[in-house]
Amino acid sequence: MIRSLLFVPGNSPAMLQNADIHGADALILDLEDAVALKEKDGARALVKHAVKALNFGGLPLVIRVNPLGSPYLEDDLLAMVPLRPAYLMPTKVSGAGDIQRISARMAEIEASRGMKSGCVGLLPLIETALGVENAFRIASSDPRVQGMLLGAEDLASDLGAARSKAGREIFYARGRMVMAARAAGILVFDTPFTDVDDEEGLEKDAGFAKSLGFDGKAAISPRHVAAINLAFSPTVVEINYAREVMAAIPKGEEAGLGVVSLHGKMVDKPIVERAKRVLAAARQLGLEGEDE
């Protein structure tokens, strides 16, 4: 279960070395925006060495590579695919063709290294208007695609909109991303909240993202990880209600009832499926023993 993904600059030895101590569920080692053009080669070498030398606490690793059309992507792929990270994160993805070209090149590199084809997944970063409109095509473009991340800063710029804490300018994009991911059966993660010092704003933003259906949220600061993990974890109230739902079903069947009522509300299939998801998440997080 991935609730939080922490961005780690690929050109910072100290941050790479300590990346796994902040409680994030996954790490995004960044070769793109966090790295100046003159430092691209050095960052790539540093990340390659770090992945080989460090365990990163066994966390899933995502490596954000440079976009198609840049002079750095080929070297990124050649260096990163053999490291077998959980995912590569292609940037500025605008359509299915972008993913298919990258996946085909990854397959060539895997074959040349004797690796199983498709062993490295893709988690595209969607940060343009065209990418948002093509979200389902991207999500369903290739078996490697196991999730997507919304990048709101570049998207707002592409839209000609001012980026705000309230996020009204990305409301449509958020909904479109969640809908596309659910239709394709993949994970979907929300954009980072960029004000490092506004903890209340972060909590509201993460809670809103969860309410829309996102699986988790990226973070650019270690200080945001705990609040994100809390927002995307089932609460004690949710866990206990899910238990009641699951307990009510066999009781209703024993009584010969086609429909079960719980606290005055009908318990139908969607409610049961949600209860199952809540309890599955609680088990993964070790919360199944919690009570009110």
C-alpha cells in the first residue's frame, strides 16, 4: 500500500542517504526538475551508485527520468532500467505513444541485460493539458503502467492559471485522473502540496484528495509525509464500521433477509466492497486490532 511518495533530489548525497528515515511508503529519486542541466550526468551517476549501495529500507523506488525529446532520457534509461527499480516515472507524458516508445526502449535494454521483459513498471507523471485529456489512453497504453501521478505546477502553467492552495484550477484534472485510473484498474496519486510550512493546508488538501478517490499523495518535503500517511489511512471509526458491515451480512443471510440494514442505512454491494477495502488496508498497515 502506497500512501506517500517522497521526492528526493538525485544530486543530493545527504538526502539520498537519509531518504528512508522519514516514513514515506515509496521514494521518488529525481533526475529531472530537481537537477540543474549541468548536473544531470553527475546526478545520474550518484543515483545509480546509491541504488546499488543502499537498501533504502526496502521501500519501492520510483526514478523520475527526463522527458522524451530531451538529450538525457536515453542515458537515464540505460543507467536506470538495469537497477530494477519498482517504477520509472516518465515526465511531460502527453499520450499513449509516449509510453509505448519508452516501454519499447526499456524492453530492448531488459533483453540486452538478460532481464525479464516488463520487470520495471511505469508511473507516468501527467502535467500538461493534453496529458490530462489523454489520461485514460495513457493509463491503458501498456502493461507496465501501474499508476499515474498528477503534476499540478506544470499543469497550471500549461493552463495559464495561477496555482493556488485551494486548488480550484486543478479540480477538473484531479477528477479526470482518478476516473481514468479507476477505469484502467491502476493506482493514482495526487500532486504535492508545495507550502512546506502550512500544515493545516496540507491536511485539508490531502483529505480532499482522498475524498476524490486518490490512492495517495506525493510530497516534496519530509515534513509532509506523516500527515499524508494519516490522511490516506483508514480511521478507527472507518475500521469499526467496516467490521460491523461484514458482521451484518451473515446475520442477514441467516435471517433470510435479502437486504440488511445497519444504523438505519441499507447495506448494499458498494458498501460491502468499501468495507472490504478498508479492512484490507487496515491489515496491511497493522491496524486491524484497533478499537474506538
